[in-house]
Amino acid sequence: MSVQYFPLSIQPDHTALRGLLNAVAPGGILLFASHDLADLSPRPEQGFDPGDYYQPDDIAKLLDHDWTVLINETRPRTAPAPAGTHHTHDTVLRAQRSL
């Protein structure tokens, strides 16, 4: 399962996230990539707060014993950011579900 730059809102019961995790087959890989929060600023006038969305590290902390975290890190981008953005780093989670 690959989720890249998809704004998944944090929910108290984690319903959407749990659905996503349950969609990964036993032995399968979850790859979740996002912009690093350090590159994002809240924009209250637009109703946007990056802290309202799951980051890879949030997900890693919620994984149980059925998962092995293979990668959970922040990486610098190797290509220039798209015009009009200031993203210089991405966060990446790669986890494998047990068989």
C-alpha cells in the first residue's frame, strides 16, 4: 500500500487510518510519505493546520506487534521544490505487516 502526500486527518478513534492499515495484506508493505512539518506553516485564515494530519511518525507510534518499522525518517529532497512551494524535506515510513 502506498500513500504519498495524502492529507489524512487525525481522528480520535483512528478509524480511517485503521482502515488503511487493515488494507495491507499479511507480509505486505506500507509506504507513507509526507512533507516534513518543519516545511509547513499553519494557515488559520485558510483553515489549515499541518498538525491536524497524520505524519509518518504518528503512524509508526500506532503500529502494534504485527508490524515491523523498516524506515521512519526525514529525508532531504534531491530535486528542487515545485514552483510556489518551499518543501525541502519529506518524511517517510516504510513498515511491513507480519505474515
